[in-house]
Amino acid sequence: MSDVFFIPFDPAAGTAGLSQAAVRLLRTLLERSGDALLPADVPLKVHFGEKGNRTFLKPEVYDGIIDFIQAQGRACHFAETSVLYGGERFSREKHLALAKKHGFTRIPIVIADGARGEESVSVPVNLKHFKSASIAKALAEADRVVVLSHFKGHGLAGFGGAIKQLSMGFAAKGGKMAMHLNVKPRIRNWKCKRCKLCLTRCNESAITIGDRSFIDHDKCIGCGACFSICPHHAVSILSFAGLKHALFGGRLFREKLVEYAYASHRGKHHLYITFAVNVTRGCDCEPRPMMTCVHDIGVFASLDPVAVDAACWDAAAKAGKKFKGAEQLAYAEKIGLGTRKYNLIRLD
Ligand code: SF4
Ligand code: SF4
């Protein structure tokens, strides 16, 4: 059983309230960890939000944590990795420009996998899908990261929280590719409107749009960008070839995510703080405005990434949105990443 600390969302306090809740939770985690020492330059793992997304966590949410760390005489920086697919977060240069546009200007930013995803460390795991995981160098080398996650849905993972932040968020490009490889999408021609939006996101030139639109699976790396961006739901991750892929493709992807999270977490002293506000069905990687699907819940924190995800998942279900992807939690528990059993401690 792991402790998960929780501070409910206070509508009257808004963003400032979230910021203060995060500080209180960080202090609590430091006390509970038995090692309150922060590194000289603390990485704050965040997500800057894709261009066009409106529901990612805004930089002001982290102000309290930055103030707290600086008051300890320590420095801190935002840490992120670039994505596998095209768009505004593909390279360090573009990613930094987007982060700046989204207001992440208060502290330095480190794109942990280098200019184009070339800086990685191979971390041995010896699990079912991976013998080793390709983790972004600057994050792999950090002993203590404050992992700041936004709880919300995700097309392939079901939901995204601390586990997804640790896996896809910590992985170098090669690692992201390895996690996606089992799922290669197809275009449903009867739904395709030939808008060609997907072409703008496919870095592999794998898509042909025409009388018969299709994806060349020899070129496709399974990054899922076309699936995420298609406004007409014409890109399917379900295989026409058989029920097996339909039933197990998502599950394999989720298991791979969890194995990467294991690589990022094992032997480290990371601190997990997750915001269950602005909860949408889709991910912050999606370049479009989205409606929230439950009310703002609050901020959760734990030393156990599985427990904090389980608590968020349960809270969202209680609020009316039962996300898919609970296999993430079961598999994470099975391989020893953490436990689904948690003791929820409310701090008021
Ligand atoms: S984005 Fe969707 S609808 Fe538009 S061309 Fe691509 S598959 Fe077809
Ligand atoms: S076709 Fe394949 S490589 Fe291209 S965007 Fe879609 S999933 Fe990614």
C-alpha cells in the first residue's frame, strides 16, 4: 500500500490555488521520502502543450514550486523531450519556440534528448517486451526529477498520468518509436475527406491521400500522429487484417509504456505530482481545443507513480469518466513499478 496525498481543487483560488497545492504536496513528498535534499538544479518534467491545444497545464501552475526550490538556494529548469512525429515539438529548436509562446519563460528549458532526439542512454530492464529502454540522456542521468503530470485521456494509452510522463515523456525518439511499433494505423477510405491534414504530421512520407488513401506500413513507424490529428476519425489503429491486432494492439502498447516507465523510475528518487484538472478525453499532444469531460478534481502526489495514477483514475471514474487503459496499472503492478493499492490522505 502506498500513500497518495490529495488536495482538492478550489474554484475560488483557481490557478494560484493549484500552484500552492503543488508546493504543499512537494514539501510533503520530500518529508516522506526520508531525503529532503534537492539536487543543485532540479529538473521539473512538464509538457508544454501542442500548438493549438488549450487545456495543457499553464506555466503559472508551477510558480509555487519554482519559488519553493529557489528559496532553498537551488536552481530548477523545465525538462521535456521532443516528439516522434512532425509538428511544433519535433526538434529542440521548434520545441523551445513553442514553449516560449506558451509562456514557459521563467526558468531555463532543457530538451533532454538533444537537438533531434539523438542524446539517449540505454537503460537495461530485461522485461517481456524490452531488454533495454532508450531514455533521454539528461533525464536518465538525473537522480531526482519532480515529475509534474496532467491527468487526462489518451488515444492509444487510454489515459495519461505519471506512468505516461515517465515513459513517453522520458523516452528519446528511438524509445518512442520502439513503444509505438506494434500499432500501425490504416485509413478508412469511406471516412477520409481527403483534407490532407495527416500529411502535415507524417515525417515518414508514409501516407498517400487520393482516390484510395492508404498508409505504407513499410515506411510507417507507428507514431500515431495521423491518428491523433485526423478530424474525421478516418485513421484507425485497428487492423483490418484480424481481430488479434484489434484486441491486443492497444494492450501491447500500454505494456510497452509501462516497461519504459519502469526504466525511468527504478533506482531513482523521483517525486510525482499530478494535476487532475482540465481533464479531457484527448492528450495535450493533440493540436486542437478540447472540452473537459469531468469537473476539476485536484492535485495528487506520491512517491509511487502507479499509486498516484490509480488514485487519479479512480477519482475521474467517480466524477463520471471511466477512462480506458487500466491495464497500465495492472501490468505496472505485475512488474514491480508500484502498487494499485493506495491510502488516500487528504490535506486541507
Ligand atoms: S486527416 Fe483524415 S480525413 Fe484528412 S486526409 Fe488524412 S485520413 Fe483523410
Ligand atoms: S503514417 Fe505512420 S509514421 Fe506517418 S504519421 Fe501515421 S503513424 Fe506516424
